[in-house]
Amino acid sequence: MAAALFLDDDTIRRWHALFLEDGLEGLTRFESGGGASRLSTMQEAALKSWIGETLPRSTREVGAHIEREFGVVYESRSGLIALLHRLGLEYSKPETIGRKLNAEKQQAFIKAYENF
């Protein structure tokens, strides 16, 4: 059956088990676990507000806040990134700036930019 449908053997076995458990209803349900947010709309709004106020430095910090405030644990970093993306937020690692900056060169650049 798997070869005829170009599917993996495990997929066929899982479908068969679903059919034995719940009949045709078991095969027609869609419960992949993705798509629906684990947070309510109010929690998402509160999270977005908190991120805007605190500007956390890592997704680990965001995950810890979600667990502390809402009792929801995100096991993977990719899940957190998907949540942030769904909320219209984007995280990018900040670039480091060298400590030995030349103040004169900076002022010259600013002056040239302002004159531009």
C-alpha cells in the first residue's frame, strides 16, 4: 500500500491505527499540532507589548518570560521564532561594535553626512 501511494510505511501504519481507534472519523481529523498558537490573543498582545518595552536579547529570554507569565513552555527555539514571526516581530543578532572607535573620524562622517 505504501509503495502504491508513494508514502512511508510508518505513515500507513499510523493511518491504520487511527482507523482502528476512531474509524473513518480518526482519518478525517487534522491534528498535526502546528498552526494554532498555544497563547491566547490577549497573551500574544501582552507578549508583544513586553517585547516592545524590554527588547529581550535572546529567544531564550522570551521563552523564559512566556513560561513565567503564561505557564506555556516552548521546547524548541524554532517554535519561538515561528511565534515571533506570526506576531510580526523579527529577531536578528546584534552586530558587535569595536571599542576603539576614532572620535575624529566619526565627527567627520557625521559632518559629511549632514552636508550631503
